[in-house]
Amino acid sequence: MAKVLAALRNHWKKSTFGACLLGWGGQWLYGKHCDNLLRRAACQEAQAFGNQLIPATVPLKKATVFLNPAACKGKAGNLFEKNAAPILHLSGLDVTVVKTDYEGQAKKLLELMENTDLIIIAGGDGTVQEVITGLLRRADEAAFSKIPIGFIPLGKTCTLSHTLYPESTNQVQHITNATLAILKGETVPLDVLQIKGEKEQPVFAVSGLRWGSYRDAGVKVSKYWYLGPLKTKAAHFFSTFKEWPQKHQAALMYLGPTERPPEEPEEKPSRPPLYVRLYRRLRSYWSSPKELPQEVAPEDWEELKLSTIELSIATRNRQLDLTRTEDFMDICIEAESVSKGEFVHRGSQKMRDPHRCPEGSQCIQASRCILQLPEGTEGSFGIDNEEYEAMPVEVKLLPRKLRFFCDPRMREQMLQAAVQ
């Protein structure tokens, strides 16, 4: 024992390094052990769904998974196979996994997809945007949009996960909770934005559209990776070296919020008997002619000339209210008179909450808008964190268009907040 203590004292640098390495290794192994316990518990919960008896005449539910292996810097495929795939296969679903090989492939695959009971998106914001765009471009989108959608957050940016699932710092727990939420069957209706240019097919988004200096600076953050935690501030700081203040000029036309119609019942009423239908037809035939419908009043468009440092058009999915009586999207026009120091500070906040509307901004609630840009306008839009060329567009709100699976705890919180 004395020799060991003497050796440790004589080689204290190596001893300190070895102790740190041993401590780090032990912590890493303990973390892996905890992750395995989380996976085992999730699989046991999923197996309870798979063990449920179903009649022989009832087919298994079909689930089509659109997996983007390139998400999360190429780690998404491994994350899915280790954390989500075992849960789905144990649940008793008939699972088909479709892996995308290149950007835009999901849109094309959705055009060819046959009937399915569930659609599951495994990836990030880009994968979600591709899948819902392909889904809503179909000729039979009215029927396919009623298929419930599950989201397994595997990408670098997963905006929807803040709405659908509780916050978790453990990635394994976050993925397993999201996968189990699909099996539990609770859903919430989400709004969708239809964004259409002058010539191209429409693009659909569940978060929103951004155009301006904060978005342009945020795209360049990864270039300053070598600065570590200072890379966000550095990207916004260096962007202030351009012409200042940075102005984005456009013309905006918009319509106000629309009243929310009552929600349609999920189960359609049964067809009335034959004699009832005959009676209704005869009564309508012999009844007095109906009055001609009154002319519909023209839409009341508001027009606004704007000059801003950034414009954002966002859905209300982030602050989901299941009981609101009006449907609208939020348009935020930020003041162009921002100091360089304030720009750097706000830029860091917008990396965490891209559609945050700071004080002093003009906020508009609208159901539809048209954004006209001057000729020769350069730059790009950010649509659900995906880059598109800036051009004149019409943005239309499709309220409660898609139903996404969510954690039952999150749905309960939304209902309680609405009551309060």
C-alpha cells in the first residue's frame, strides 16, 4: 500500500489524468445503463399494446414511416433503429419504413403512397415540411389529410416537439416518449400555412415563414463552429458589417381572422331509412321555390407598405389553444430602427424561438395575406427552417388541417390552460 501511495505521489500528473479519465468513463457507462433501462421500460409498455387481442376479421393497422437518415448529421437512422423501431414493432402495428435518399424525395413518395392508417415522420423540421407538402399536394388530399400523423423528433431542429411532447434533456427519453404517444392515440389538430408563389406549386408549413436579417444571420451560425458557445453572437455581429440599418421593403395585403366553425363529429350519422329519404325528396320537390342567394360581400382587404428588419408569418401551433373561437395566423413586422448591440442580443433569442415577436413590433392577426416584393429583391425565405428563394407569395391559413399524435399530458395541459 505504501508503494502505491508513493507512486501516486511521485507521478501525480498521470494519477490526476487517470482519475479524471476513470471518472468520465464511469459516468459514460452509467449514462448508457440508464438509457438501456429507459428503452426496456418503453418496450415493455409497447408490448402491452401488442398483446391486446383483436378479432380475426379486423386487419392490423398499417403504419408508414418516412425516415430521413441524414437528419441530425447522419445519426437519425441509428437513433431510430435503437430507440423507436423496437417500440413500433412490439406494438402490433404493420410497420413499413421508407428511407429517403435525397432532398425532396418524400414529396414524390407521398404521391405514390397507397392507403395507410398512420403516417409517422422520423426526422426534423425539413422532413415534416416535405411530408406534409407531398400529402397536401395529392389530388385526394381531402381524404388523406384525415390520416393521423406521428412525429418522432430525430433532427437538429424539431419545432413541433415543443407542442406535442414534454420537454426532456435526455434524447433517448424524448424519442421513446414520442413513439409511445403514437400508440396511445391522443391527437390534436394543427393549423397549416399554404404558401404559393406565382408559378410554382404550393408549399405547406406547420410553423411559419421568415424573411429578414435575423434569419439570414442564423443560417450562417454553423460557419463559426470553432468559436463554440460564441458562434451565434459572432454570426449576428459580423452580419452588422453590411449596410446598416438593414431594411426589407414590401407591400402586404391581408384579411382579418375568421370565425371558427363547429368541429365536425368524427362519426358520421347513419343513413336514414328509405321512406324518410323519399319523403324529404317529395317535400323539397313540391315546396315553394327557394329565394335566390344574396350576393356575397367583397372581401375586406387591408393594405400596408412595410420596411422592416424582419417579417415573420407564423401559425398558432406553438401556443396551441383548443378552445379559441377564431382562426388566424400571426404576422410580426419588426421595427427597422435596431441598434447593432440589440440586434446581436435579439439574434441569440431568436435562435431559441425563431417566431418571437419583440416589443415595438407591429403584430397583425390574419387568415390570408399577399406579400409583394419589389423587383430585383434578393435573399431567401425560411419556411419551417428550410430555405426557399424570396418571391411574391400568397399565404393562406388552413385551420385545423392535420391531426398529430401528442402526449396525453400535453393535451391535458392545453385543456386546463384554456379553462383557466
